[in-house]
Amino acid sequence: MYMGNTAATAFAAPLGSWVGGLIGWRGVFWALVPLAAVTLVWQWASLPSMPPRERVPAARVLALLRRPHVARAMAGVMLTFGGAFAAFTYFRPFLEHQVRATVPQLSLLLLALGSAGFVGTYAAGTLMNRHLYRLLRYLPLALGLTTLALLWAGHSMWTLALLMFGWGALNAAIPVSWFNWLTQGVRDEPEAGGGLMVAAIQLAIMLSAGLGGLLLDHLSITATMIGAAALLAIGSLSVGSARRLSHASP
């Protein structure tokens, strides 16, 4: 399942960038409409019925936040995903206006970023049995440093491609690590825990994309990237040691 998402990330961004250079971004959006419709029909026809085993009210989901290790984990999740998407959302203006990448160069750089997801997904799956808590703590820190390094790469396409590849690998490893933490940290409430984590991630993406846009509009794309790196660094600090996120009996 993670590899499917990685494959979509690898090819969708560079393909969308290339097609957008031909027909504009509005044309790309309209081209997605029939594709989304076909996907919806295919899912409706092919996915089996999966009725819920029990009703999970919102109060039960929010009650998980009363567990200290879950509350700390959700803070780490939001800061980590928020920092990642504050940068990711604005890679195109960064590459177009600061790096001055052409459309073919932009597509290749985004392909490097997306393709690296295969490496990051596989590496996280290999390491998480022995080093899960280290991954949760140090992946956002490494991603923040890579984000800052992009600012210092200048106009060297080879350096940028290498950094984009590294950024994509680190970013792909983060959801794999956090969702595997979920199976250990909230093992008695998997449905409620999964709903809480998805909601936290979506809220973080929305808020951080808005924050990145404000920094871009009122300051510069450099400020957006620095802000993203700061969120990632705080996310790493909020995770702390394994003891803070270890499963505790409710």
C-alpha cells in the first residue's frame, strides 16, 4: 500500500509539471476530472464491502489524547507532517523562481524526489523493527536539514537533484514509521487511533500549507523553506526519547 502511494508520488508530480507546461495548470486540473471519475467507479465496483465491527464515536477518538504518550505523538505527527508539507507545497515556486529551473528540469527534479520514495519506503520498512523510535526522532531533523541545504545548493542541477532525491526518501519514510508506531502505541484502539492520526495529519497539512503561503506572500520563498525546517526541528524535539512515546496502558 505504501509503495502504491510512492509510485503515484514518483510519477504524478513530474508528469503534471510537464503537461502543465503544455496546457497550463487549469488544463491539468480538468484532465484529472475524468481520471478521478474512472477511479471512483473502479473502486466502487472492485472493493469488497467492509462494514465496521463497532461504532467509534468522536468522543472515544478524542479521549485518546488524555493518554500522555498519544498526545505527545500527535504533536510530533502534526509538526513533522506540517513541516514537510510547508516545504513540499511550494517546491514548484522555489524551483521556478529561485533556482530558475526550466520545465524539463523541473519535471526531472520532481521525478528524482518522487522516485526516492521507493528507497525511503523500503528503508523504513527494513529499519523500523529495531530503530522505530530513532526514525521518529531523527527523520524530521534530517528532513529539515535537507530543506535548508536546498537553499544553499544554488543553481547546480546535480546538487539539487541529489538533495531532492534525499528529501523524497526521508519524506517517504516518515508516514511508514508513524503508522507503524500506531500499531504499538494505540494497540487497544486501532480504529480510533487511526482516525485520530489521519485527522491530525490532514489538519497539519492544511495549516502548514497556509503558513507557507503566508511566508511566501509577505516575505519570500526562502522564508517558507526556513519556516518548514523550523517546524521539522521542533517536531524532532517534541518526539524526544522512546520512553515518551512508548505504549502505556489506558
